[in-house]
Amino acid sequence: MLEVNLTGEIRHHYDEESSLPAHNLVIKPLLEQSKSAYIFGLKKDDELFKANSDILISERGKFRFDSSKECVIGHEQLWNATMWKRGSIIILLQGDEFDFSDIFKSTYRPVLTLTPNMGNTVSATKRCKEERELGNIAICFPASNGIEWMTIYANDKALEEIMKQAENNCREKAYYTRKE
């Protein structure tokens, strides 16, 4: 899996109600191209659910985003929530070919990860892996760090192409080896 950072130097230290560039430049374009998007781990009695219930449709233990409505602008707190306040959010893209080039221009520090379960609900991670096996691309926003990172699940061939797009387009690639 490939992880890219969406928030740069501010990391997860942002006001959860604020609008961030990633909302319009990363999340909205992905949602517009998605076959579906879900949130795992949010409870109906949570304040965050109550504040966003107009865009969430209950579906077998999780919530599907209502694609007929605006699900980002006006709902930034849902996307930005950290510390397991909302669970994991996944966006599913049909098939294994997607051009991330423009989206990656607004992201940072691409890195391969071997620990996709960290910071995510088990059910979201399981669904992402299932979608990858079906030949689709799944994108996961962690329950622990809001929109600081997104993890991209894809089969080996597609992941290789996505990694090339990340290397060619992401900002600040050498985060862990930068000079002081």
C-alpha cells in the first residue's frame, strides 16, 4: 500500500472545523470519481453523526456517503476528526486504472506502508483489501489522524503505476531524510 500526506507541516494539528486545501483538491475529486464511499466505526448516538446525518446512509453496520449530496464542504469536521472520533473513511474507485497525477500535486511524502491496520478500524481495512482483490482501488483515511494521511490499496500492477505518479507529482518527497 502507498500512503501520502494531505496536510504537510501542520500534520494533524489543525482545527477540526476548519476547511483545508485537501478538502477541495484531494477529497472532492476522489469522491466525484468514486463508485462509493463509507465510514466505519461511527455510532448513531455520536455528536459527529448527528451533525452529518444528512449525508450518511446506514448500511449494514457502516454508513455510506450519499453521493447525490455535497459530502465535503460544510462537513469538514467529519473528515478532519482525529483520535478515533469518527472511525475510518474509505473511498472506492472502480477498476485499477486511475490517474492520481493532479491529486498528488496537492499531497506530500509518498511512502510504502506495511502497517495499514494501524489507526484504522478492522472492518475498513478488511473492505479495502477485498476491493483490491476484486481489482479496484480503495483509499482509506485513518480514524486516528483524520486527513493527515491517506492509504491507497491497489493490486501490484496498479500500485506500481500509482507509485510512479506519486513520485512524479507529490510535494516534499524526502521527508524522512530531510536536512535540518
